[in-house]
Amino acid sequence: MNVLLINPPKLTKEIYNIYSYGAPILPPLGLCYLATALLKDRHKVKIIDAAAERIRFNEIKKEIIDFSPAIVGITSTTASYKSACKIIYMIKRIDRNITTILGGAHVSSRPYETILECEDLDIAVINEGEHTIREVAKTVEEKKSLSSIKGIYYRKEGNIIANYPREFEDNIDIFSFPKRELLKSLRLYHHAPTRSPHRLATSMITSRGCPFRCSFCQQSIFGRRWRGHSPAFVVDEMRILTDEYKVKFISIEDDNFAFDRNRVMEICRRIINNRITVEWGCSVKIDSLDSELLRAMRGAGCKNIYIGIESSSDRILNLYQKRDKRDKLINVINMIKKMNFNLYGAFILGAPTETINEMNDTIRFAVSLPLDGVSFSLFVPYPNTILRNLAFRKGTVSEDWDNYSGHSPVPAYVDNGFTPEKIVRIQKLAYLRFYFRLKYIIKHLKLILRKEFIFKAVHILSRFIFKF
């Protein structure tokens, strides 16, 4: 069958607002993994990344008509959910016989509500989708019942049926490398300009699942149990990216790349032994790091480390159910910087009960640290997270899913005592105080003087000035 996979047309500027020039655009690897699974059964698969290709609904409509798919599968975050529903509605106006499938973080967090709201949606896929999509495609092709397929909600004679959950795959090496060649061009993708000078950058996923229970995190696709690709699998994928795609920088998008220390050490050893020359970065939890591990990573080409600092307040860190405390953070950050890594910190502003003094202290804390870059996200009360209920009790929660981005011009959450305008202004001040310091500019002058960086910086600064 013809199977079309779509990433909705939620543009970077719609998610990041005035910060879009500094935002990354990374491949929709989830769709690429699904494509790999479907190709094993000889289906003809096409991917439309409408966000990166910057195509809108009329162009998507034409692609659907021209390709004539039997199945259209769409992925969706919470922020892109409304765009996904609009595509599904459009599909059924084209041909009601096309089977519509929705997967991703949002539907995995609220499957029943999603299929109830989105009346033209036939099947909601929950959590990991590779096994499920193959079974669904086979069943649709053979015109059989969906009743035995685990991990889906579906419609039957006007009713919504919830099948049993699907167990997470233990051996994720059986999921072959994601089919990036089905994307229009890898040159559509790049990392944030402060993180990689290389235009040709891509991302990888080397593990799935996170056992930690941060109360703000929408960890609903890969589950709480950590599962890693083998070192051989990881390094083989790196070799393909560097040899065949000529990639110069790889962003490893795991929740915590260093969760299994021995695995990381072996990955680094294999990168060196196989003479793979590529710069890469990864996200880690600070309690996973030690000097020996950092030395191995640096020797294998790791240049960037991303850590979730979130707040300077131990009270707020407790609210987030983070074990990392301020003093420990400072010690690990200093250790990382001594070993010559670029270090980037993620912060959250505006959590339920967070005071203006706590937010200002977090901003001062970020400025005081030897960080090469930061993100200051506004708190988002994502569905099925621990803090969502507290958010309803302590402030105003948006009913518009389009606002569910940490950089939305309309905050998804505003605590009592604040206004949306004040929260957005605090976020802007945080970025201004961090990036527009003379000390920061002098330290990063080589980066700042790059032609493409200057172009983006001028745009960002002008929008700050005129929209402040």
C-alpha cells in the first residue's frame, strides 16, 4: 500500500515566536523509524515534513491527492495537535476511505480525549509505534478487525475502543536505522546557531525511556524504563551519517545519554577505534558524570553538553522532583568547563507558586554560571504531567493547545498574581541579561562574527527592541 507520514506544518516561528531565529530544526526521526518499519513489509512510504519544508495545508492536500495513500499517519506534539487535526479533517474530505492515524506525545498523553475530539481520526497509536504501525497496515490491507492490535484506540460502529497497551520493546536494536533518505533534504535541518557552526547537522536517538519522574515532563512515548541501543548499533549509525550524508555535527537527543556509564565508555572507544570524525553533543543528568567519563567523551568528539538546570531554588527543584541541588550543580558545571566542553543550560520560569524573587534569582544564577548558552522556557502544564493539577489550582491554564510551547507569545500557564504580559517580559529580560552582556560577547566573539550568526542576531535583536 501507499502510506504517507506527515509532520504537521507548525513552523518554528509559531513555536518559538521572536526566538525562532535561534531555534534548531531537527529531523522528525519518529516518522523515519516508522518508515523503516513499514518498508520491511514492502509498503511504499512517503514522508512530508511540512514544518521543515515550510509547506501549508493546500500543498499538503495536493500531495495527498497525488500520492493516493491508503493510510496517512501523522505525528503530533501538544503544540502541533490542532494542525494535525486540521490535516485529518482535510484527508476525510478528500477520501473517507483513507485510514487516518495519529501518534506522538500529545495523543499518548490523552488518547481517549484525542480520538473523541478529533472526529475524523480512525486510530490513535499510543507510545512506541514501530510494531503497531506494521500491524495496523497489515490489518487495513487485509480489511480485518483491529481488535487484536495492542497499543491503539480506534472507532468501531460509532464507539471508541481501547485495546490493551503494548509492551515496550526490550531490544531496540531490532528497529533499523531511521530512513532519513525519505526526507526531502538533510540540508533543511540545523542545530541552534549558538550550538553548532556546521550547517549540515542532524540528530540521533541512542536510547529510549527515562526512569526519572520530573513533574513537568511529558514522558509519554518511550516510557519510564530506560532501553539503549548497543554501542555497535550507535557507532554504525554515526558512520553512516558521516560517510554517506557528510554530516558534521550530531545532536544526540536522548533524555540522558550517560545513563549507562559502561555503554557510553564503549561507544567512545568504538568511535575512536573506527576513526569516526564528527562533533557531537548530548543531554545528560549531572549525577551521571565523572571526570573519567568526560575525558572519554571529549576524546571521542563530544563538544557540547546540555543539562537541565531548571531553577536556582531548591524549593522549586523539589517541586520539579529534581534531585540536583544548587551546590552540586555548580561543582559539576565547573568540572565540565575545566574539561573544555561547550555547556548549555535549560531553565524554566513561571512554575506554579514560583515567586518573582525566585525567578529573578534563577536568572542571576544563569548569568553567574560559565555557560555557553541557555534556554529560558516558560512553564507549560502539559497533559498527564504531575504539575498540571497544581497549575489548575494555583493559576490560569490555557485551553488552547497552540500555546503549549515554552516560548509561546501567549503563556500556557500564568500563576496567580501575574499577568501573561509580565511573564513574557520576564522571559525576554532573562535572554537579554544572559546574551547581551559584554563579557559573553567578548568570550564568544568568534561565534558571533560568523556571517550567518550576525544575520540571525540582527533579526532577533530588532524584534526584541520593537516588541519589548
